[in-house]
Amino acid sequence: MKSILVHAADDSAMEARMQVALDIARATNAHITFLQAVSYEVFAPGDFYGSAMAAALPQIKEAAESFRAKTEADLANEDANWSWKFIYGMAERRLLEQSALHDLIIVGPYDVGEDGKRAASNMVGELALKAPAPVLVVPASTKRFDISAPILVAWNGSSEACVALRASVPLLALSGSVHLAYVSEFNDKERVDFRLDEGAKYLSRHGIEAEIVEIPRGNGTVSEALFEAAEMRGCSMMVMGAYGHSKLAEMLLGGVTRRSLTDPHLPIFLAH
């Protein structure tokens, strides 16, 4: 992965995703593009003449410039290749546009303006479904990214899991150990496109040895079982196929992807 795109925004997870991007860039000799997208689409009920919007614009601009100056000052001390791109517009749209020439998109777990809200990010969902590059969701609690640490792959043989597995090969190749984990007693009718051992065979052709692990679901959710298994093994991230049934079904029924993104315990690598 030689080109990393990072959502630059003044939220609680910015420091975490910046550190993760720097750790990956140093290990892979990659270039980081920090994308700051600022929208002036301010809406206030009853503001028919735009007076509230006009009053807010200078404050929005000042805050954006202050955040950029502070972050660039911090980055000046880092031994990694990076650049800063400022674009007007909605972050979700601009990230999607810029992702075409990047190998990885790094974002936080929350939508813009909803910092700390316990809900799956709509922006993350849209990027995971539509962007041509995989998405790495980094929670604020992440201090660093150990490129050689174990990695857990949420593996069920579905085509979405296969896409995520293929997309994560550059990072899996640098990991000390790879675990293909499937949760038993999940759903006997769950769609399986490939046998469970096919994932390990695929990775072996890339020189990556993987362990197939069966995880009992227990009394919790599938996402809780996966997080617990990853934490027990000291994993740096979890690889997951995004929205296996459909995004609408996940929103209505609450699927594994959505539950995992609601409260991520470690970075989650998503592809669809």
C-alpha cells in the first residue's frame, strides 16, 4: 500500500488515525494524503435570508485553518511522506472522489458532527460500499499500529469476506500471524460461497500462513465474539467483509458489520 488517504477532521479519533497512518506509511514506505473537507452548507430552521449561515462562515473558516496549522505542525516532526489537501464540500463525497487513486482510506468511527455517538457511521458505510479502495476504521482508543502484530480475519466464506481478504493481503503479509476466524452456531442458513479452508489456501499462494479458528458465539453477539477473540490474540486489527446481506438489511436488522462499527474495539479493515 503506497498511497494512503486520511480523513482530516478535528474530532476525538483524529490523533488515533493519524498515528495509524504514520505507522503503516513507515512500514510500507507509503505516502499519506490528509484530506480536509470543509462544508459551508449550514442550515438553521427559519433562517430564510441566510443570516445565520453568513455569521457562521468566518467561524467555520477560522476553526478549519487553526486545525490545519496545528496538525501540520505536529506532522512536521514525523519521518513519513505526507501532504495536505484542502477541499470544499461534504467529507463523504470528497473522500469518495479522491479514493480512486489511493490504496487505503483511513477514517474515524463517527460521522462529522456526531463525535462519540454510539451509532454506526453512515459515511463509513457509504465508503465501504462505493469506494474502490478498502476502508480502515480507527477508534479513538488506538494508540499505535503494530504492523507485525497478529491480524484476525472475520471469515465465513462469503464473497464479501473474500474481497476483504484479498484487499488486506499487503498488510497480512507483514503480520506475525493471521487468524481466519469463524463463529460457530451463528446461522446454519448463512450464505457460504467458498469452503472455510479456501481462504487459507488463497493466502498460502501469497506466502502467508493462516490459522483457521472456530470461535464459539456464547451468549453475546457475533461481533462481541470476534472482538474478544482478536483481543485475546493481541491483534492490531480485524478484517471484515462489509455488509454481507445488504446495507438496508443491516440497517433494519442490525448485522455483524453494523454492530461492529457501533463500538469498535480495535481498527476494522472493511471491503465490499
